[in-house]
Amino acid sequence: MKWIPNPRKGDIMNTKTKCWAMMTVSMLALLSLLLLAACNKKENTEQSSNTPAEQAAPAAATPIDPATVATVNGTVKFDGTAPKPSKIDMSQDPACKGTNEAENITVSGGDLANVFVYVKDGLGSRTFDVPKDPVVLDQSGCKYHPHVLGVMAGQTVQIKNDDPTTHNIHPTPKDNREWNESQPPSSPAIEKNFAREEIMLPVKCNQHPWMKMYVSVVKTPFYAVTDKSGKYEIKGLPPGDYTLAFVHEKLGEQDQKVTVGPKDTKTVDASFKAGAGE
């Protein structure tokens, strides 16, 4: 049998020392990891618990002297033979009753409706309070009312369903958040808002493919939509030099310059030709 010498006392001590050293290093490493995790958790908790009051307050609105404000108004015409509105077949849903026609080009006596008019340039770095009152988008007769809606960024859009059928409201924006929400009949109004400026943001109903409308989101209160007589009016403008934009879903955009002085009322008309923008 082979003889194995007994380990020396010094060797045993060295082995114990090495073991204790390794254990100490491991414990220190584990403690460091635990401390780092705790710090990260505390930091994340503090960040997620910030209330709106603790965040930066929005910039105060730039004051406008009401004694100097001006008005811009006008009429938008359609140049050419107006297309006959196409009838919409709603027979796929028995709850959708009544007549319905496409609204992509709505002309009456040469006047063009549903043109979004807004101050595109000239207000500089002015800021404006977001209105507290919501704008309303209604669904009735399986049709959106209105067909073109203007709203300020951050303002509440209140969506109602007056039909005895379910709708699916589905905005398809480029610069805002996309969403798709079902709304059964007699259900409470849906309230949404859009954070960023975006002109002619399309909205559709996934339940009824003919239902379409547009929301125009702007940073100022200086906008309007032409009515059936092609008329619009923008009030409360401070004196200055501005660019007005006239935007139609099918016929494109036109820009016009206008200068208003204190208490001025200026008329700025526009005309879209048949086939423009198509």
C-alpha cells in the first residue's frame, strides 16, 4: 500500500486562508449586486411616482390685447363642374338606415364645403391655452358628423354613438398615436386627444368601411372649416402678417398671405379647380 504523507499544518492554514478569501470576494460581489439593484429600483420608483404637479408646467399663454384683435373671413369656391355625390350602400348593416352620400367633394352652387382653413405661419413662438370644453364627433345614420373637425393639440375630442349599432373608431395618423376602439350603442362617450399638430388626420370605422372623416390638429385657436355655403371665419387674431392655408382632402392645399392691423376685418377667398390634387 502506498504511503501518503500527512499534510503539514502550514498547508492546512494556507488552504483555509484561500477559502476565506474566496468567500469574502464572493460575498462582496453579491452585496454590490444587491445594492445596485436596490438603487435602481429606488430610482425607477421615484421616476414613475412623479405626479403632473411635480413635472414641468406648460408655458403660459401669450397675452393678446382684445382691443386690437382682427378677423379674417371669406368663401371657398369650386372651379368647374362639380361631381355628383355617389350613393353609399349601407345594406350590410340593417341598423344603418336612411340615405347616405360620399362627402369627399361637397359642392353647392359652386361653394365648396369641408375645407380646413388655418393660420399656418406668422404667429411665431406664441403659445395658447388649450380649451377646456371638448369638441364633439357624433356618429348618426352610420355617418360621421362633422366630416372635417378642427381641434387644438391636447383638447378633448368627445365621440358619441347615436346609432343602434356598434362602431369602431380608428384614427390612422402619421404623427400621433394610432388607436382603435369599439363603441356599442347607448354606451358612454369616448374621450380622446391628439398631442401633435397634424392636418387632415384620417378617421375610419372598421365596422362600416364607408364611414370616413378627418381631424385637423393645430397648436392655435385660429382655424375654421367651410360650411355648405363655402364660408369660413377666423376671429381674435393679433395684428400681423400671416399665411393662411386652405386644405381639402381631395383637392390639396393652397396658401395665401394676409396682413391684418388692429381691429381689421379682411376677406380672403380661395378657389379649387376640378381635378386638383388628384
